[in-house]
Amino acid sequence: MSSIANLSQEGPLRFILWGLNSFRHLRTLDRKVNEDDMPRSYSTLTLDDAKHMLSAAEAKAASFGIAYNIAVVDAGGHLLAFVRQDGGLIGSIHLAIDKAVTACIFDKTTSYLAQLSQPGSPLYGIQETNAGKVVIFGGGIPITLNGSIVGAVGASAGTVEQDIAVAEAAIAALGRTQPT
């Protein structure tokens, strides 16, 4: 009788050894590695890119006279850089970050998602996905290079139009234009 139930009653160490022995055939260390098994590389924004973007976005925010929160995420949607200007709204911190993440993971501007998420539209209710962190109003813009997403920017503190303008200023610092 070598059932799991019987082995686990004989003690945890014996159960662990049985488990390790049972999966011995799954070892792959001795097999030849081919190119298809290798990790894939991808392009993403660098910290230097993000710093240039934040600087340009801050200048645009200053032209509005509004203290902004601005976030830049990498190709995986992970926070790369963030700035909260002196006096920036506390409630806008996560909005800026979530706008950037939303734009990145859906590869769409958050203003475009706003149009698609209205009642009766194809993405109605999308803001309830991803633990409720999807933002469906303007200010988040994906950044692409050669057709692939490399990151995104999110800005929050002003009107939707101002948020979009601040995010666009950040992207302009990279010398790229983005689709709407």
C-alpha cells in the first residue's frame, strides 16, 4: 500500500521523500536545451527614458499651474518611475499609476477605453476587472516602438484634457507620437 494517505500517516519526512522519488522522471537537467526553450527578450522603457518623460510632463503640468502625479510603467506594466509634485492630490497618486498600467495592459489610451466602456458598449464594466484598478478616463497612454508596447504613462490631477496633455508631453520627450 503506497497511497498518499498511508504515506502521510507514516510521517511527513517519509511523505516528502516519496514525493521527490515519484517525480524523479520529470528531471530535465540532462536534456539538451534548444533555442525555443530560451527566455524571450523584449523592448521596454529604461529609467533614463522615464526620467526624461517625467521632466517634460512636469513642465507641462507647471504650465497649467497644477501640481501633478505622473507615473511611467515598463512593458510589463510595472512602475518604473513616479513623481508627485509638491501639493499634488493624494487621491491622484494611484489614479496616475493605474492609468499607466491600464494603458499598458490593454494597449489603448484610457480615453479610448472610456468610449468603449459606456453602457451598451462592448467593454461596459471593464473598470471592474483587474481588482477594480482599470481606469476609464483620459490620462493614460501606451507607448509603442515598432508596433510593440514598451511601457505607458499616466497623469492625474487636472481635467481629463489636461491629464491627456501632460501624458502627451511625456511621450513627446521620447520623440515618438502615439495613436489615440
